[in-house]
Amino acid sequence: MDFSHHMKKLISRFIDKSISVLRLGSSWFGRLIAGIVEAARGESYVETYAPTQSDTLHKEIKHSDEAVLKKEFERAIRIALKLLRFNIVRVAIDVTEDPYWGKEGSFNTRAKIHEKSEESWQYANLSIVDPFFVPLMSLPYGQTDDLDNLVIDLLEYLRTLPLRASLVLFDRGFYHARLIDYLENKQGGKPWPYLILVPKNDAMKGYIEKTEGYLAEFKHEMNHCLEKSKWKPITKIVVCKGVAKNKKGEPIDCCFATNQKTSFGLLRLYRKRWNIETGFRIHDEATIKCKSSSPLIRYFYHLVGMLLIIMWRLHNYFKPYEIFKRYLKQLEVYFAEIGQKPPS
């Protein structure tokens, strides 16, 4: 099998199935993809590298819909996973953002997390983090969206993939009673193996004070209310005391909500979560800039960036290692050559 050709087809298949522009000719289509990849490599605008095609591209994206983009991205993921042949993996869920300086984001944008812009387009992302970063799906996270619902949708999607997650990792922003109730799944009997870093609220500070030595576990009851129904999800809090020191020489204590075995090994496992942060930084190196306030156009470009990372991971899995930017240049040249071929 020609893996190189098969991998390069991922992006052309995703774009064509999402917006159906291959009908405009293979040469036109090749130049378009070359322009998109070059815009990603240069962290610039598609209008800069494909000025005669960008208007058509954006018009066709607006004629698509979110469900189609997700479906075609999932199709690419399933092809990639078949090639990678993963079995047991560790995954992480986190929120990533693309900056926005416009004034028409409305409820589709949210207040910034880290970026310099006051608002940003945000996405709840599910990725493999061990053995290495592979994005599996991103869902738009607007002002009216509930983060717990998005996480549950991502995990239910994960159930359908040919993978088994031995652990799901979350940072402190996901320490929610409803999410923990879903992860524990006491009634369904199919809990997710999870590890969540817990903010140091009053309850956690109390557990830290009660910890004798360096390691302890506590049964913690939470309060959850939904649609006039109330219940009390229960999780295990593991305190790892004095695991390091800050710049002032003061001890650092960590608290985790988990259903995993109590041990200092949780610290090592949690460090795997940083692979999703590394993956987001790589994604930033393939940012396709856009002045549009269309959430669909923004989502399309976000998924294209994630797909480029997947293709790069596949390349390095089967071929000699290439740095990300160099691989994008090779990809751009490949599609530019298709774009130069005369119509048959």
C-alpha cells in the first residue's frame, strides 16, 4: 500500500466531501488545497495564497453545515486509526481557542482564555495523548453551550471508535458534579476511568490538612441539580502532599478526583495531559487566519488544522521524521503540482 498517497488523500477527501468543490476541476481543486496548506504553514489567510478561489471556498462552506463537517472529519479519523492500529490509549479533553478581533461573533465566541484578543472562537477537543497526540474531534463551544454536554458528546463519540481508553484526563476546569456523575455512571455500570485535577477550594484544603504523611484518599460528596432534580454524586479525592516546591520554596500539594488506584503514580499519569497542550501549540503553527465572522468557516479551518496534524503524525509513523512546517511545505508542493496539470 502507498501510505504516502493514502495519507495525502485525507485532506482532499475531507474538503471535497464537506463542500463538494472537486466538480470545478482537479487542477482548480489542487491549487485550492495547495493554497489552504500554504496559508496554514504561513499562519496567514487563504485569500493570500488562493486569491481567485477563496470567495468560492467560503461561499461553499456556508452552504454546508456543522453536521457534515463533523461527519467527514470522523471519516478521516477512522481511516487514520485504521492505519495507526492503536488499541489501548489515554485520552484528554480540553478547550482550545482561536483568537477573534471582530465585532460580530455574537453568541458564537467566548471571552478569551489565553489569547491577546478580547474574544475567541473556542472548541472542546478530544485527543489521544498517549502514546502521542492525535486529535479525534473538536466541537464548537459558544456562549450558549454547556461544557458538560459537549464533554459527554465527545465521550459517547469515543465509544464508537475502534479504541479503548484506559484513562480520560481533565484539568481543573472540568471539576463539575454533573460530569463526575456521568463518569462514575453508577446506574449504568460502565464508568469511565478518569483523572481530574481539582481546584483547591475549602473542601480540598481541609483534606490536605487531614492528610498525614504524603498520600491520602477521601470520599467526597458533591451536590448536583438538574431540571428540579437533586442528587449527590460521590467521587474519590486523592491528596498528593508536598509533591514539589514552588519558586518560593513552598511545598506544592495536588488533589485529584479519580476512580483509579490511590498512588503517587497518578502524578505521572496526569503529566500525560500536557501532551494535549503541546498538540494545541502545534495546531497554532497551522493557524489559518480568517476575517470572517461565520462560525462554519471558522470551524472548517479549525478542523483542517487538526487534520494536518493527523496527517503529519501518520507521516512520521510510517516515514522518516519530518518537522511539522517542513511536512506542510511538502504537502503544499504535492498539491501545487496537481494544480499545474492541464485539465484532461
